[in-house]
Amino acid sequence: MPVDVGTAYQLWCGVLILGIVSAVTSLAVMWRDRQAFVDRLMDQMPEMSGSEAMTRDDFLALIPFGLGVAAVGSFVILGLLYLVVRQMRRGKNWARMLLTLVGVFMTLSTVPTLFGVGAGTGVEGWVLGIVGILQSVLTVGAIVLMHRRDANLYFLRIPNN
């Protein structure tokens, strides 16, 4: 395995660790702002047709379940991404291509944060913004390393002359 691929693996592991930080921070923000979320739902209730009227307490009771589903979903996605990263390290070209696509999407989705849009407010907003930017930097580095000459030879199984 070329050094570039090993370094790309380490960078992707850093992206995943930052993903855990981002998921935990996002869940904490959602828990803290649950009252405002329920307020918005209650405001939209008259617009919903054909459904039973739910009370504010009903919505509040569903919040822990929703956060649990979000937490499980986040960690399943991170776990699957780690499995793909491991396959990339083993020289699987499909994993390199998939990580390239995911990385480009992640990086482009961080662009609004650079302009102060969508990161949120308060300490959590700063944490999410900084984590997103660091993830993008690590992701771009990993993508570049995965496509260097020695890495291409490794993934495409071309003999090195």
C-alpha cells in the first residue's frame, strides 16, 4: 500500500471522528431546541389535513424517539462509511470512487458555512461550523492523496516501473 493511501485512510478516519462530534453536537442542539420545534409543528397543524389532532404533549413525547432514530441513523451511516474507507485502504477502486463522490458532496455542502449561513447560533453553531470546515479540509486532502500517481497504480493494479 502506498504511503498516500495510508495517509488518505488516516484523513478519512479524522473525518469520521469529526462526524461523531458533529452528530453528538447536532443531537444536543435538537434536544435543547425541542420546545421551539414543537411550537413550529403546532403552528403547522392547521395546515395538515386528514390527520388526527395531536397535542403539544404528544409531540413532546415523540421527541426522544425521533432523536433516538436520528442518533442510530447517524452512527449507522458513519459505520458504513468507515467500512468503505477500510475497503479503500485495501485497494478497492470502487471504494475510492465512492469516497470521492461523498467527499465532493460533503465539501460542497460546507461552502455556505464559509459565508456564515446555516451553521446555527451560539457555541454549538461555532462547533458545527468549525467541524464542517475541518471535515472539508481533511476530505479534500484525502481525495487528492487517493488520486496521486502511486495511489492510481495501487487501485488500478498497474505494475510500477
